[in-house]
Amino acid sequence: MGDAVSATAGNGGWRIANAETNYCKYVFYISRIFNKFMKYYLLRVNVIFMSKLLNISDLDFGRDDANMEGGFLGKVFLKTSFYNRVKKGNKFLVTGRIGSGKTAICISLKNALEQEKEDVIYITPNTLSVSKINEIADYAINEEEKYQYIWKYIFLVKIAKNILAYKHKHKYKIYSVHEIEKFLYQNNEVNNLFLTIKYFRINFFRAINLIKKITLKFATIEAEINQNKQHKDFNDLIDNLENNIITVLNQIKNLKITILVDEIDNIWNNSSQSKQEVIGLLNTIRKINSITNIIIITFIRSDIWDSLSFTDKNKFRSDEERIFWHDQDLKNLITIRGKISANIDDLDSTEVDKIWELLFDKKVSNKDSFEYILERTLKRPREIIQYCNEALSLAQNDNASKIKSKYILDAELRYSVWKLDDLINEFKVQYPYLRDLLGIFQGYYPLFYKNEIDIRFNKGKKSFINKFPILNNLNIEAFLQLLFGIGFIGIRVNHKTVFYYNDPTYPRIIINNISNLNYFVIHPAFLPALGFKHFKGIRQGKNSDYFEQVQIGGDFIGNININNDINFTKEEEELAEKIRLVLVSLCDENFVGEPTQNAIVASKAVTKIETDFELKQNILILLKKGRLEKIINIINHPAASIFIEVIKELNN
């Protein structure tokens, strides 16, 4: 009996134990769910709390120029895949557009290698000696050989000085080092054979002018050359130096020298001479890079590299690292700058989206705020830094807790003005007529067909040719190729817009097939500066994915009048003169009739005329008659077309 009870009790106890176990499991699972919920909730509360505590006055996204960032660059530099390939020595030709981060990579690479105790030499065209260059150039038999001689001498002398400094520091006794010392001494590259390390570090670079001044200043500088110096055949002389350097480096295994060459833009003017200078530089680098423990890396604008044509260019394909930025990398770049500058310690650098939402509103005009900003850049770090800094300044002016969508929108016009001007300046050497050509799009459509722009292009071509005769052979295909290559326009393909930066293979393919393409889009970065507003709508019965035009006067191409055969009444002429005087009164001394300046002046003029009842009424009467747009021809002011279109828009 007792056993039965015990068994029952035992069974009951077992059932109770099971119940208790299940209960514990339920409690465990519920607690896990609760903890996850609380973790998410607390994180959201933390972000909201942090946004209230964020001192936006401390926030700073950095400088436009990497040379000006100092120690901040070292804290925020983003080590991308292309940086890592260059650092490993897999690539020695780094190309990219202005603002793509070439100098930032160069500076960061120099700092990283120095921290690893490697010898680094930094060279720019401003570290080239005119007197020595002229002496070297005298040995060459042609222009191509001259620049190869010059660059080879420069690089080998820099390497030789580094070897000599290393020898004095480590007390090496190698015969070839004495030969190197002798060469440097005989060629006035050192003043004392027993120089200290300090001397070499301080005097590593000497003040010098640009290579392009060689020919012009040869006669003047020739007198400075030591006439008593014994000349040898230059080719044998420099070959001996190279052989001695190779011998020493084979014996000193621990010595590795990296030479970084930057700011090649300073010797570039699109002339045949500057092309020979750069080609000579590149050919010399490729040859010297074959020496053990020596690597020379040069940073050059991609448009300069693309314009070069020489026999051995195909040998550089695997050595080129062209900088193309992925969207996520650009977001990482800007958030880490925000995190470091504002001392956001509670979020890790990898929590990119959380940092972004802490700094910026999540949406702008129902679009992701980062995507909104990114679409208005050519996907270069400098542009996204500039846009974010401008929006930040507006937020700081209002003592806001973060960069709200309002500030992102308000920053767009000024940023757009910068970008249009920067684009013109970036290509002023290759295309000095670019400012005039872009005037074609002032008062046109943000999306257009080739046959449409062809008509407008040909109407203004006579005026362009008078100012720039070189444009006589410019046809519509070449015109569109130019605009696509610089990033001003994209193309519409399969309901998508493609710009040059979307893929490294796109530019050449599209440029070569431009004659087969029909639908083009002005880049959003330039639209506000050209007077366009953002709007989804219809253009001429065709679906438009991005913008509706605010047309700025159909009879003008930039500042060029293309319709002079209209008769005007006396009243119309008087009204036109009054409008012209208003526009003139609002132009400062820097006004030159650029599209962005025209837009600003026109806006001010509308505000001013609002206070002049009689003038305003006369303008509206002419507008109702359909004659207002015609008097653009006699107002004779570059801002007239924008002014009249704003009046029309306000009236509508």
C-alpha cells in the first residue's frame, strides 16, 4: 500500500517536476523576448537621448582639402579596398577625379609607412631644381628622352641620399656606398661626405620651380652651373649610379624605400610639353620600380591620364588603381567624421546607420536623407563633405539638435552653385569654352532628347565659334561625349539613369556609342544653379522621373540672343529698360552673367518689383498679352530670361 502511494506520489512528483520544468522554460523564453524588446527600446531611447545631448557646435565633417586636415585626417581616414591595394604595393599608378581622395590616400599612406619605420620620400613638382634640370636636359637628344633623364636623375638622387643616411646611421661599410657618396659629392648634391642624419632629413627637398620652365630659363641658369665640373657621358654616369644603388639594396635587406609623387596637376597645361613631362615621369617610374625594395607611387588626375597617348601605355593597365567610391564607403566616411568630431562614444564606428540618424533627419522629401545627398554628388568625398558641412552650418545657425531635412534642402542651392563653378574650373585647361557651352542648358530641360538639344546647340554655335574658333568642328555627338565624360549629363537606358561614375567600364563604352543614344539627363547637382526646381511630373507628354523644368527663356542660350527679328512698341521698350535698370542695380562688382548669378539677381529683382505697384502691373499686362517673354531680346541683361520665367511661375 505504501509502495502504491509512493509510486503515485512519485508519479505525481514527476508530473509536478515536469510542470515546473515547463514553467521555467516559459519564463526563460518570455524573459529572452522581453530582453530583446527592452534592448531595442532602450537603444531607441538612447539615440533620442543622445540627439538631445549632442552638441552640434562641435560637429565638423572636415576640410575640402586633405592637406589642410592635419591630425584630423589620421583619426577619420577610411581604409578602403583601393587604399589597401596601393599600400601593399600592388598598384603604383593611382588615378581619380579632383576631390576623389588621391591626396588623402597619399598623406595617409605616408603616415602609415613612417609608423612602420619604412623610409618614405614625398615629391611634388615644386621639389625639382631648375639649375640641375637644365644641366641634365642638355644631355638629351630629344624631348622624350629629356624628361626621362630628368625624372630618373631626381629619383635616383633621392634614393641615393636615403641610402647614405641609412649607412651613416647603421655604420655600414660597403664599397658601393662610397661610390654613391662620390656621385652625390661630384654633382653638388651634398656639401660634406660626413653629413649627419639630421642634415638629410632637413634638406631632403630643395626649393625648386616647375619643369616647364626649363627651356625658357636655360640661358639664365646656365651661368649658375659650375663650369669647372667634369662632365661624363650622362647615360653612363646615371647607369653607374643605378647599378651601385641596386648592389647596395641587395646587401642591405632591411632597407625599403617608398617614393610618393603627388600634385602632378601643377605641371599640367594640356600642351605637348606637359604631356611629355608626365609621360617621361610614368615611364621612369615603371623602370625604377623593377629595383628590389624600391617602389614609386604616383597620384594623377584621371582626365590627365586618359588624355595621354604613348607607346607603352598598355603596360600600365594592371598597375593602375582608379578610385571609384561605393555608396556605403561614402556613408562610412561621413559618419566616422561626425562621430570623431562630436565625440560620440556610445556608438561604434560600425554602427553607421545609427550614427547617421543621430546626426541627420532620416528622410528628406520622402527620400532617405543619405541617398538624397548622395544623388547630388558625383560620388566623390569632397562633394559629400561640402554638402554636409553647408547643411551643418545652417543647423548650427539655428542652434538645432541635429541636421534636419530643412537644412539639407536649404543648403542645396549654394552647394549647386559651387559644383557648377567647380566643374568649369576643373576642366578649364582642357575645355576653356566650357562655361559658354553650359549656358545652352540655362532655360532648357533637365531631361532632353538628342535631336532637341541639337537644334538649340546649332542656334548658338555661331556665337561660340566667334569666341572660340576651335569649336568649329564640334558636332552634337562630340558635344554630348564631352558633357558625359565630365559628369554634367547622364544617359537614360532601360528606365535607369547612368552617369560616368556608376561603373569603371561605363564611360568608354557610352562615349564610343553616344551616336546611338537619344535620351539624356542633367546631373541633379547642377539643376538648382541652372534654375530648375525638383518635381515629379510630365514634360511634353513624356513621363519624367526626376524634374520638371522651370524654363528660363527660350530665345536665349546663356547670354546669347538667338532671335532678333521681333518688333516692339514704345511702351514695351520703355518697360524693358525699366526692368534692365532694376537688374543692373542688383548686380555687384563680381557679376559676370554666370547662370547661378543670374538666378540670384532675378530672384532679388522680383522681390524689389513687388514694392513697385505700377511697374508690377505693367509687367502683368504684358504677360497676359503673351508679349513678356519677347522683350527678353531688348532687356539686354543675362538675368532677364530667369526673371521673366519666375514672374510667369508666380503668376501661375
